[in-house]
Amino acid sequence: MVTLLPAADTVAPRNILFIGGTGVISAAAAERAVALGHRLTILNRGRSTRPVPDGAEVLHADVRVAASVREVLGGREFDAVADFISYVPAQAESAVDLFRGRTGQYVFISSASAYQKPPTRLPILESTPLKNPFWQYSRDKIACEELLFKAYREDDFPVTVVRPSHTYDRTKIAMVGGWTDIHRMRAGLPVMVHGDGTSLWTLTHSRDFAKAFVGLLGRPQAVGESYTITSDEYLPWNQIYRLFARAAGVPEPELVHVASETIAAHSQELGPNLLGDRSHSVVFDNTKIKSLVPDYAATIPFADGAREIVQWYDRNPELQKVDETYMQLSDKLTTWARAGA
């Protein structure tokens, strides 16, 4: 068994394995880990087009095939294993089997959408109940957590749970319609905003998230614990849409408000996420992660993040995909909402 390194003012190199490592959250964490001098190994299938940081070792295996993972890893052990791609209990159970005795800490990336919806109190704490009757994704994450904490209590499996909320980088547009909403703004078309646009939402840049996340890797105090990692900035959805509009060069977008329940009734794809997450105000208390990583502070305001996103898409026009299904839904529901105003 690998012994966890003690916390120290000077970061000592840790031997870290990322399962995944090329997503929005994990790619930023990988860059941070390498920059701090950790020995990072990334295990994935080798299908992502997102580059890995120089200095990281890359191994290829399908984590869903346990035998292939064991063959690639051999007898290697780690100070921390961070699993970014387990979503359902069967996958979490497989991870317990794979990494028991191989790591001093197994970090499961859950989701802040697992917290009680609708919340009965704000801010949301780690002690807030986990309950989401609207979204299967969140219920699966809750079930994974229950399985992993049971393994911790009964078998000393060294789990740490991290619950990020809406974390983005330059490739991720926070609006429900993605690039289609920016297209509509620039074309002078009305843009659909769920609810009345006043519910509060927390957006966290992946580079900010990475500061706290990498800071808890290999920390013995984190084993058996859960941590929320988000920004301390929260904005109403109306403001989020207007920040995107400003970044896109549209001073006054036409925002048309449509009840989340109405959108859900017309879109099976959008409904669970809206009703299970985005339609509720979420304000998070980050005291617990800051007590473990005292220098953690989210320093990238979303006003800057929105500009970064739009500039990225403007530099990469091949990514500017207009979703015709969402265009039709927006036309239909904004026309209906304006007629009833």
C-alpha cells in the first residue's frame, strides 16, 4: 500500500494516476499537476483530440476492461488515483476492485447536481442531503458515492469524493442552446431563457477548479471525506446570457423567458438537466475545501470566461454548430411566450 504524503507548505512530488485526463475538468487538473512537479500518469483509450501536458506519461487501456487495465499498470502503485469517468455504480464497483491496495487515495468525481433539488436552504454545504428526483445522472452519482463510502467504512477503501458544479473552459458555452444561442443573438433573434432568469447559478473555470482539486491529492485528511469545489461567484441567468451577448458584440439581446417545466414538456433531452439542476438557485459554501487547501481562490470572473469562450469559437468557425432542432424549439416557445405576455 502506498503511504499518503503529509501536507506541507512546499509541494512534494506525488505519484498520481488520472483515469480519463482529457476532459474539461481533468485536462486542467492534469496541467496543474504537471506544473507543480507531480509525476502524472494518464490512463485512457487514446481517442481524445485534446492534448495532454508535456511531462505526463500516457497509458492506453479501456478502463471498462479490468484485465487490460491490470496488464497496462502491472504492479504499479500510486499516491492518488483520480477517476473522472465513472458514472454508474457498476463502474465504481469495478474501480474498487481495480485500485484496492494500489493507491493511498481514490478520488471519485461526483457532481454538485447530486445535492438536494430543490434545495431547502442556501448556501449548499457538504452536509446538504443528496437527493435529485429529476435527473438520472445525479441519482447514479449518488449511488456511486453510497457504494464507495460503504467500501471505505467496511474495507478501508481510501475514497475521497469531489462534487464540482458547472465547470467550464473555453470550449464550453454555458447557455442551454450553446453556440445556437450566440448565433441567435447575432442574428437579432429572440433567445429563450429558462424560468424568469433570476435564479442564481455558479460557474467555475476549470483552471480555478484545478487549484483546489490538485491540492487535495495525496492528502490523508481528505480520505473518507467529500468536498464541494466551485467558484464563490454566483450570477442570475439573465446576467449570464447578457455577458455572452456582450462578448459576442450584441449590446441588447432579446431574452424571452419560458418556464423550465414548459421547456421540459417539449424536450425530453433538455428536461432532466433543467429540472434537476439549472432551474434551481445554487450557491455553494467552499469553506471545507479551503480549510484543506488554504490558498484556494477562484480568481477568474465569468465576465472574463465568457469573452474567452466567444473568442475561442470565433477563432475556430468550424466549431460553430447551429442546432436546427434547438432553433425550431426556440422559435416555437419564444413566439408562444411573447404572445402570452
